[in-house]
Amino acid sequence: MNAFGAEFPQVRQRRTRSSSFARKLVRENLISTDDLIYPIFLIDGTGKEIPVDSMPDICRISIDNLSRVASDCLKKGINAVALFPNISSDKKSEDGKEAYNEKGLIPRALNLLKRDFPELGVITDAALDPYTTHGQDGVVDETGYVLNDPTVTILQKQALCYAAAGADIIAPSDMMDGRIKGIRSALELEGFVNTILLAYSAKYASSFYGPFRDAVGSAKTLQRRGKETYQLDIGNISEALREVELDLKEGADIVMVKPGLPYLDVVRAITTEFKVPTFVYQVSGEYSMLKAAFQNNWLDQKSAMLESLTSFKRAGASAILTYFALEAADEIKKRSWG
Ligand code: PBG
């Protein structure tokens, strides 16, 4: 008892916080370079490295620059990349058929990566938005409504095209009903039994994708039309769990939540309810928001970046798609925090 009559605490939670070694020993979650996936924007042509204005330090690169980025990733301990195409407007069409051109930008990038960097995991998106003149993820009717079943047929072709070109993981990001089943059946039929399906199951109709749409060029084609008729409503969580359940039944190997930070509750709900690998996408808007603060010295880049990534681990995510991957890997290697 002290002079004022208060009992001294038996339990002092601060004991294990009082030194760096103890904090390290009791730390529950730690981000590792094994958890990071680096998204890469590709563009046709050679010698190109075009900055994305709304995403500081991020460029669209031509395929001849891809080897440099891929070897950089491997050197830093990043084992997987995700490819996104920015194709010229003359290759865009109503039905997005460039999506399954076997000589298209993504298949050519896959051929190169699988030849020169076979140990690097390569993820490709299955969705039509970079390829359509209207910027929607599927084909539309005369009112602009995205048609489900005709879109799934095209996604099947796109998935087969990418699998044949060597994609390790195909990630349907379109939110059509039944697309996992459709793509899984097509892959099995064609003998691609080990192609992993990473389903963007809990993909919200979010305003945080804005900078990405600049990067792939769908902001212009989409104009101000939204994706609310297929992506999840931002207020819903039960519906996200139902999407996950369906995608798993249909043959997804891994599920994903997107965006990340504003939807950590969804990550936690999924990882608690379903014992499956769950990825999270720290999307373009989250990146740009943080980068803007870093550039103004309003936040410290190293600590805020690692804190945001650690929050995904704490919520139960197994891997994270993040535009910070390269910078985060450098900091993780130094292990100079805590
Ligand atoms: C395409 C797709 C989007 C993103 C990944 N795949 C955009 C969208 O749905 O409009 C967003 C990624 C990001 O914002 O970083 N279907």
C-alpha cells in the first residue's frame, strides 16, 4: 500500500514493455517480406517508365523494364508480384476481347517472367476494365448494366489465356456471380489443375480505387459511372461473408478483402469464420493518402507504413498486396524498429 492507501498492482502489464528485448519476445504479429506482393503496372512500348501522377513513386513500365523490377523484388525478399495492364485505347473494345489475346501485354509479360524468374510467383487479374471502352469490369447492355453470364464466359477465356502463358495465380476481381466456378471448371478441363484462384471475394464499391483507375487508364473510360451493381456495398459485412462462402464452395483457394485499412473488420470476420488463407489489398487510394502525408512530413514514412502493414497481420491476413512492398522490404530487412 502506498502513502495514499492505494494497493500496488500485482500485475504490471508494463513489465514486458519496459525493454526492447522483452517487447520483441512478446510481440504477437510481425510483418515479413514473405507477406508482401508488389503490384506492377505495365504499358506497351519500350524504354517507358511513366509516373502515375496520383501515386507518388509509382510508374507504369514497359516490358523491357520488367526484369529489373522482378530481380529487385527477389533481391529484397518479395516472392510475388501482381500484374496490371494499361493498354492503348485502340486495343479497347465494347467486349474487352484484348483480355484474352495470347500476344497481349499480360501474356507477354508472363512469358518473360516465367522464363527468366521461374521462382517468382506471378498473379494476374481476371477482369475486363482495362480492356473495355466503357471501363466496366464486364460487358454491358444498352443501358450500361453489366451483364453477368456473358461476362463470365469472357473471364473464362481470359483466365485460360493467362494460365497458358504461365500465371501462377489468377485473381478474379470482377465480382460477377459464379465466376469462380466458371473459371475453376475451365481450368480443370484444360488441365491447369495447379493454378491457384485468389478470389477478390470481399471487394467493395470503394472510392479508394481512384488512383489505380488513373494508372490503368480506366478512369477516363469509366467517366463517373460507378460499379455499385456488382461490387459490395460499403455498409455490408454479412454479405461479404456470404461471398466468401460461395467463392470457397466454387473452388477459390485464397480469398481477398479490398480495400484494406477501411475494411479491417471484414478481414478479421473472415479469418475468424473461415480457416482459409486471406489476403488483403492495400489499394491505391490508401497508398496515395499515406504517401501525401509522408511527402509533407506530416507522418513518418517508415513507422506509419510498417504500422499499417502490421495491422493487416493483426487482423489475420496472410499476405498483402501493397504499393509499399519495395520500400517496406528495405525497412523490414533493417529490423530497426520496436
Ligand atoms: C479491376 C481492379 C481494380 C483494382 C484492382 N483490380 C479497380 C476497380 O475495381 O475499379 C483496384 C486496385 C487499387 O486501387 O489499387 N477490377
